[in-house]
Amino acid sequence: MNNTNAISLSSHVLDTAKGTPAANMPIELTCPNGDKVSVTTDSDGRCKDWQQTEFVAGTYQMRFHTKQYLLEKHSGGFYPFVDVHFDIVEDGGHYHVPLLISPYGFSSYRGS
């Protein structure tokens, strides 16, 4: 298979209340066909290993399981998880989906 137009995906979770990466946070990726891939952020709050998932155009969902992290780092929080839905529409390219989390707020955007 020619990977010159391969689609890649990464994520980075940052704790905006502490100003640190959110390490060891589980993320579940749901692909357009319904397949699910479970991963965990590394020590820098990053994830780019999706277990050899082949990305195609369609709508994806990342579920960031924030509850345990917020309990451990902040003694609790409002969001047990955060779902981010996004479309991959290009025939190739890199997609980056960051999550900024705090006990009572979150934000996401298309990164680079």
C-alpha cells in the first residue's frame, strides 16, 4: 500500500488548571464504521499510536475519559468524559485533536 497520502491522527491533553500534561488518560476512538480503539496518553499527555488503524474519510469520535484523572489530580470535577466529534475529509494529511481540561471546563480545536 502506498502511504504517500496516508492520514495520521494525534492528540494532546493538557490540564489547564495545573499547567501540565494529562498523563495516563484513557481515550476511546470510534471510527466511521463503528470500530473502537482504546489508548492511553503518554507521560507528556500525547497519543499518536492508534494500533495500526487505517484512517479514511468520515466522522470520528474521541471520548476522553476524564473522571479518574480529575479525581486524582483535583479531587473531582464536573465532566466524567468529554466527547469530541470531528470529520476527516482529506485524502491524506495530519489531524491533531487537542483537549484542554480543568475540573469545570474544557476546550478543543483542530491543531497542527
